[in-house]
Amino acid sequence: MDVVGPKDIIENITPRDIIADINLINASTVASQGSSFSYDVTFSCPNYDSVWVASQIKVILSRSDKTTGTTNKSDR
């Protein structure tokens, strides 16, 4: 990942200033249940107008069923 911008601004940026975003809006059409797929990560630095983040990073995600359950407490 490369942070691009004025040197004096970049020197003040911490990891907390960089935001990672993975847009999964079309994820249901990309992979079937239980399969893995990769997505691009978009990074931004919203607290600084004169800085941007350049990267070509992907994450691998694995899809699984949502599990729900109930707990019954018996009266004794």
C-alpha cells in the first residue's frame, strides 16, 4: 500500500487514519454458499483531503450459512 500526498501530511498519518472498504453489494451473485472468493479492498484516508491511498490488495472471503439457535430452559 502506498500513501500519496504531501510529505508533511503523510508523516502525521497513523494506521487509524486509513480506512479499508470491501464492497459486497454483488457478493450473492459471485459465489455459491460455502465457497471462497476474492474481492478488492479500497483504502481511503478521509481525514486528509490532499492524500490518497494506492493499492492492489485483495482479501479472500469464505461464505457460510447463518446459524441460528434457540435455548430452552426447562422448569424443574
